[in-house]
Amino acid sequence: MGADGGLEHLPVSRAIIILVNWNGWQDTVECLESLQDLAYPDFRIVVCDNGSSDNSLHEIKHWANRHEMRHVELQRADAEAGRIPYNDSKLTLIRSDENLGFAGGCNVGLRYAQGRGDADYCWLLNNDTVVEPDALTHLVARIRLQPKMGMCGSTILLYHDRRRIQALGGGHYCRWIGLPWHYGRFTRWSRKIDPQRAEAWMNYVEGASMLVSKKFIDDVGLLSEDYFLYFEEADWAIRADGRFKLGYAPRSIVYHKVGGSVGTSSNPARMSYTSDYYNIRNRLMFTRRFYPAAETTVRLVIVGAFLLRLFLGKWDRAAMIFRLLFNRADRPRGILSGNRSKP
């Protein structure tokens, strides 16, 4: 049976894989090529395009035609409203005329899946990933072992250094400082890593690869669209707390390019303005929503971030953080993307 369980004696469940694309068709196509090789017997792929301006849908359709992959294109309004003609194509493309952010783009796909009514699981997968052929098999096997498990994560390794860990299933969010940490982060991947310890450490599943059950979606609801980028998966997990367990499938391997399109970085000197803005803004929003008793300590940590930006000579970032700390209106600058990853 193996560490992630097995499917040998269970009926096959259908999975719908949801990718969000925004001006990143090259990454999306590479991800689709890896999904073509999945060993899982029953899945469909949905690509939600977040108002791309780089002709992404045309390029993805061109790729699908070259690979003789049956596909259909839907408008967002039709897909979300359930106005869906019979469609058993392997690939469904959903066109949105605006950038809805990560959660908004995923929710388009989730509403479409709900309208179809034939999906037991939805796999939310970043479009800047590639996956091993058995990645989905191990996710489904793990989640089916535990009746109360509603969400399951993968072993996420860095795309450009495939022995280095980004996350083992998910991470732990510390409410008192307002920061997450991934167990095993930046260490080398080894089969000796204890998956039970990693799973026990998690209080959210890393958003680059999240398998969620139909019951989870029906009971907890969709992703919150208030954040645009970052913290959506932690919000989802907290809303599910007490009703569903989180899981980790160690043999589900996903390689992730880690947020290149929005300038995500753990180093403030290399982080983009957009990434910096949403990290600070959403940390405050998330704390007020779920952990108001921790707001004072979280604010003190953010004051430290403000001082660090001053030390680095990033005056615009420091000014932005100052405005956010004092609840003054601010707007992010630069390009916004539906493709994201945890910093």
C-alpha cells in the first residue's frame, strides 16, 4: 500500500485539476505537458485565464491542437452560472476579462466544477509547477484514508533545484508574529523525512498544490477573495478547523518555480513592491479577522519590517508599510498576478 495508502480496492474518483493563468502561458503549457503523463485514471483539467494580455489562451489552444488534446473554451459568466453544455473534453479553458487574483481565479474553476457535479476532488495547482506522474494518485490515496481529511498537500520541491524543499505538504502559521514557516524549508529532500511530523506541524496546506474534497468545498465554501494574493489557503484552513483535517502525501512530488511572476522572495531586498504590499496588508487583515488578540505583536513585527526597508533605502516600501500600519488607503503598484506562492 505504501506511505500514502492505495486505491487498488476502491472505486476511482474523478478529479478536476484547476490552474490559474495570467500572462504565463509558457509556464502553463509546461505544467500541462507534465499533467499529460499523470497515471491517475480519471481527471479533467481546467485553465482559468485571469484576463491575460499576452494572447495566452490562443497559445494554450495552439498547444492543445498540436498535442491532439480535446478542449473547449467557455466564458467566465457561463462557467460560473452552470450554463455548461455537455463537455467531456480533457481540457476546459475559461476566459475572464479581468485579473481576479489567485483566489478569484481558482473560484471560477471551483464554481465550474460544482456546476458539472461530477468531481469528487479538485486539485488546485499553480501553473508554474510540473508534477511527477503519480502525484495525483498519492494525493487521492492519502485523503481517502482519512474520512475527516478535507485538504491534502504535496511534497513541493524547487523547480531549479529539485532536491531542495519548499514545503512538505504545508506550513505552520504563527499567529503572534504573523508569519508562516514550512517544515523542512530549504533543506534537502530525503526519504528519511518523517511525514507524520510534517503533517502534525501543518495548520495550512501550501497553495501551490492543494487537493480538496467535494464535501470540503460544499461545507466550508470557496476561497476568500479578499486577499488577492497570499493567505488564502491559511484562511481556508482556519474556516475548516474542527470540521476537516489537513493531510500530507509525501510521495506526491511537485516542482515549483516559486512566484517569479510577482517577485516573491524571502529576501526583502529582492521582493517586488506588489509582493511586499500584499504580504504586509494581508498579514494585518488576516490577524484582525482571526487573531485580534495578536494584533499588537504582529504590528511590532511589521514595524521591524518598516525599519528594515528604511535601512535598505527602499523609501517607497517604507512609506507603503507606514500607511498600512495606520490604516490609510494604499494601492499596490506594478503587475498583479493570479500565480503566487508562499514567500
